[in-house]
Amino acid sequence: MSKVNRDDILNILANYNKEEITIATLGSHTSLHILKGAKKEGFKTAVVCEKGREVPYQRFKVADEYIIVDKFSDIVNEEVQEQLKAMNAIVVPHGSFVAYAGLDNIENDFYVPMFGNRDILRWEAERDLERKLILDSGIRMPFKYNKPEDIDRAVMVKFPGARGGKGYFVASSHEEFQEKISNMIEREWITEEDISSAHIEEYVSGTNFCIHYFYSVLNDEVELLGMDSRFESNIDGLVRIPAKDQMEIGLDPSYVITGNHPVVMRESLLPQVFDIGDKLVKTAKELVKPGMNGPFCLQTMCTDNLEIVIFEMSARTDGGSNTFMNGSAYSYLLFDEEMSVGQRIAREIKNAITEDKLEDLIT
Ligand code: AMP
């Protein structure tokens, strides 16, 4: 259970001047469209920025206020929290915010109103919780192996922490698993301690779609805002080499995410996309009260049976939403304007202020 008491946060919010709300975030990850979107919706914006990293926010002119800190993790410091509260700030979390602030600090020590459900951030960070949320929703995930001795088909081996695919490898037998583990240790991509926490799952052969949803608490509706796919090094380069040459050069594939590109899916797959999003939102309401709130992203593989298999989830803005800062094919269909995830968050906050329901969006 979160130790930051929701009532404390609501008391802080009650003292805010609702006419003067500032939307704030940490200067990294998806902060450009969070801040830009907030400005478009008429809010003041603030960025908490590590010294020397302020240039993008100045050049793109998305931040009204700068809170410059020595290191990103200082966002949880008492003085920074006070500065944020003095600005009537609502903090929008993203992947770097979670990584730098730290889940324990967000749950126990960060007394600034945040957009979304702060408790759900742990559910995306811990593989077992994430798996429970997705499987309890009746959504297909890759089969999980409990020990390397059980490997009986192609598997993907992953290690804990946000490494952007670094150290992941594919194997199809126990022997190959051992061989590749040794190789990864030699390259210093993993350590001996990582071995026991290796996560082994079925390798899903398919095409990658990362689906960006937004659950509007105010409208009780799951929206599809965009989709991206990932550039991954070196696998993307490796597959451009003919198979016989791949055998000869003996390069090991890796899955380090280096960029994103916007994509659309076959239209006939969209009913599945909405079904998956609706199911996840329903289960989250039961498992992690008050449930999903705002943006979330499902990272998927679509197989040649046209089945969408989820291998990862983000319960906040995902990095791939940077591919549609100026809107996507899907957000255009829904809004008839260039709606980014950041702007969608700000619009939800604006509508909540108008409807006097801001408490419903904040934890
Ligand atoms: P992740 O860190 O979980 O987002 O994974 C990084 C990349 O590894 C993904 O974008 C996929 O290309 C690949 N990947 C992860 N899990 C699987 C899987 N079960 N089957 C096939 N490829 C995967």
C-alpha cells in the first residue's frame, strides 16, 4: 500500500488555486510533448531539469519555469517539492521520472499531486505484478519458463531493470542458454548476480506494435491515441545481412532500443486492440484501485495468426508517444486535430477543473 496518503494529497490540492495550475514534469523522456500539450491547453508549465540539460526546453520554448537541480533524483527533495506546490503544480509522471525519483520515494515521500494512479507504477515495474494484471485480464502473454532446464523452444531471455533491451538474448535449449549467459558475462552486459533473476519467456515471432492508449476517467472510455514500432540495435542491422553471411560473421543479436517510428495496424486488427485495452482497464480497476488513469501503452508482437501478444506494459506515457507529438492517424480520427498524449493529459485536467472533478484524476 502506498504510504503517501491520498487524503493528504487531496488536502494539498484543495489549497491549490485552480485558476493557476502549473503542469510540471522532469526534463527527460516525453517531457517535450507533456509541456507543449499543457501550454496548448492554456496551462503554465514547469520543468525540473538536471543542470546542463535545459537547452531543449529553452529552444523549443515549452517551459515557463525551470527548477534546475544537480541531479534528476533531486526532484523528490523537500525544497523542490515546496517549489512545485507553490506553483500549484500537478506532476505528470513518465518513464524517466519513475526511474530517477524511484518507486519507493514516489510511494512514500513525494507529496506533490500527481496525474494518474501513483500505485500502478509499481505494477508496470515488477514483472510478476505486470504479468498478473495482464493475464488476469485474459490477454495473451508469452509463456513463462520457471527454469532454464525447461527450455523446449525458442525463448527470449531478459534481465531486470530498465535496460532498453540490453543483454537480452534468444536461445532454444538449456545448453545454448548457458553458452550465451557466459558470453554476456564476458561482454560485461550482465553480472553473475543477474543470472538467478533471468526472466525466460517464449520468443514470439511477429511484428512489433506498441499501442498507446488513454483511459479517460471523466468519460469512462479507452481511447486509441497512436502506435509506434521500435528501432532496435543491432538486430535491425543484422537482418539486413543475407542468412548465409549471418552464419559466417558470427555476430550475436541484441535488442537495444535506439528509436521509434510511427505505424498503423491493419484495420481488421483494431477490434482486438480495443478489446485488449478495455479488458486491461477493467482488471486494473479491481486490482490497483482506482485503476488505470490516463495514458498507458502495451508493447506487443502480432503473429502471423494475427494474434496480438503483449510482452510489456507502461502504465504512464511511454517513450514511443514521442512519434506523434503532432498527432497520429488515430488521434486525428478521434479529435480532428493534432492531439499528442501530452495534450490529451492536459485536456483531461482542464475538463476536470471545469467539471470540478480534479480529485478524480490525482493521487
Ligand atoms: P522490452 O525491453 O521488453 O521492451 O523488449 C525489447 C525488445 O525485445 C522488444 O522490442 C522486442 O523486439 C524484443 N522482445 C521482447 N520480448 C520478446 C518476446 N517475448 N518475443 C520476441 N521478441 C521480444
